[in-house]
Amino acid sequence: MISIRFAVCAIGAGLATSAHAQVSFFLAGNVAGGESAFVAALSSPPSVFNFDSYSNFQEIDRLSPAIDLSLVGPFGEIRSSTARIFFSGAFNTPDRVYQGAILPSSSTEWGQVRLDFDVPVEGVGAWMYDDGSGVFNHGRLTVIDTLGQSHTSEILDGNPTGNHGIDGFAGAVSCAGIVAAIFESYDSAPLAWTASHELDYVHVGRELPAVLPSLNRPCPGGHLALTAHAPGATTFQWRHNGQPIEGATAQFLLFPPITGEHAGVYDCEVDAGLGVCSGNFTAPARVVVCRADLTCDSQVDDADFVVFVEAYNLLVCDLAMPIGCPSDLNDDDLVDDTDFVLFAGAYNTLLCP
């Protein structure tokens, strides 16, 4: 049994059901109301952000206190933590043509507009438009779930015969929770970001009951606390990889010094009707333990080797070892040749997952 102590309220995590882990995409060409199927798939109406009230080229880095916005360039790096609102002056027909939109535009070849959610949401979508330069752009949407898994839509090409490539709505809905959405534009060669797009009428679904933080990489021997974010819930039962954790019935789940056995997926069973997609469970969270990262720098390198050798020379996990005996990679209370083989494998890989 996993050794975990509890504070006032704790939530454990387990695997979401296969149905809850699915992501449904909704793509529609440039037709009024093209987002209707996306909205119908949500459990409640979304919040809609449009930008017609902004001034020309106004800087913006958050859509709301819980939604961060950034732009990503040709090699995937974040080029700017601050995007801009572009006021085009074009006529405005709701959900089709716009006056204000998030850059990138024709003058800046950003490939992606990325939204990050502090609390997982049930769905996200937006209207995408090409830059008007005559380049045949294409668009697609990638969302990242609470377990760190990416899901990518098919291609959106709402006006393939005209001068404009992207014209339409792209959205995604997931009971497992969405923590990031990446709206991407490229020309006829995939990922060739020679021109870009603008984004408007951003639809964001409700915040989901969830385990927070959703993705955790604690250091071996360190500590971790998970929170069950489920406003209105009065009962909690934590799960680890789908199995209930005995005695874990509070809102917060506190771990002792982290070992490899704490890795996995956590969720929490809450009051009927308060869970995701009409179920009783929160969206899950993932705990990744890179056991050979003994210096907690997200790499397994020479510095970790020095720490491991010191423990290897001591051999027995006793009071002389650091708390939790983190170099005991196979949990047999010894730091021996078996642990060395495990450490060497991680050392050769270098980076933690």
C-alpha cells in the first residue's frame, strides 16, 4: 500500500475511463454558427472572448485570470510571452468576419497561438482566419490533457478554392480535461510556417473538477501535495491508478518523501453529479518520478552519478542514507549492483521523462 498522510482534505487520482480520456474535435468551414456542434457537446454554455473592443495592436498575455496566452514561432519556441490584439477595421459579422483578433497576422509569421489553463476546462475552440496574403494556409488544433498527452485534429481548410486558406471554427471537448490548446497555421507543406493566421471568438468551456497540479515531477525524496479542485463537493475518495487509497478522504493529499511507488495517475471520487461529464470522478493528474535524478535538475548526469556512488558505497539503507534512501532504485533496502544497472540505464538516457 502506498504510504500517504492526509491533511484536512485529500484527493487521490486514478485512471479516467477510456470514454473520459477521449477528445472529440469539431471543425466547421466558414459558415455562420459553425461552432454549434461544439457548443452542444459541452455540459454548459462556454465563455466567449472576442476582441472588437480592444485598440489597435493592444498587448495581451491573459484572456482571463486563469487563461494564459502566448505565441510560438517556427521551431516551437515561445517567441513572446505577450501577444497582441489586432484591430483590422474590417466589417463585422459575428462568427464569420471580425474586426479584432489575436495576432499572428501577415506581418508576423507566428505558427501557433497557445492558451494555457490554470484549471482544466471541458472544451476550447475558436474561429481561425488566414492572413489574407493569398497563401493557401491550413489550420489545425492540438490540445493537451491533464496527463500531458497531446491530441491533434484533422486539417481545417474552410475555403480551399479561394485566396484564403483557413476560414472556420476549430474546437475540442474532453471529459478528461484540457490544460492547453494550440491553434496552428501552416501552408501546403505541413509545419512550414511561411505565413500565419488570426484568432477570434475564443470559446472556453467550464472549469472541471480536477486534481491540481495536473502534471507533477517531484524529486525523489522530496514532498508533494495534490488538491481536489471540486467546488461544492463534500465527500472525497482518492484513487491511485484507479484503485481507492485507504483513508484518503480529504481534499488534500500529502505525500511523504517521494519514491518510485508514488508515480502514476491520481483522481478523486466526489459527490454524485459534481464530477466530469456527469460522472463522479475528477479529471486526473499525473505524477512522474524520475528516480535517478538525485540532484533534482530534471537530468540524470554526472552530478547524479556522484550522489549515487556515495550511496552505493554505504550499501545499506539506514540512518546514514538521505531520507527515503533515494538511490535504492528497486526498493530492496540496499544500494547495490541492481540499482547501479537501473541508474546506468537512466544515465544513458540523460533526460527525465
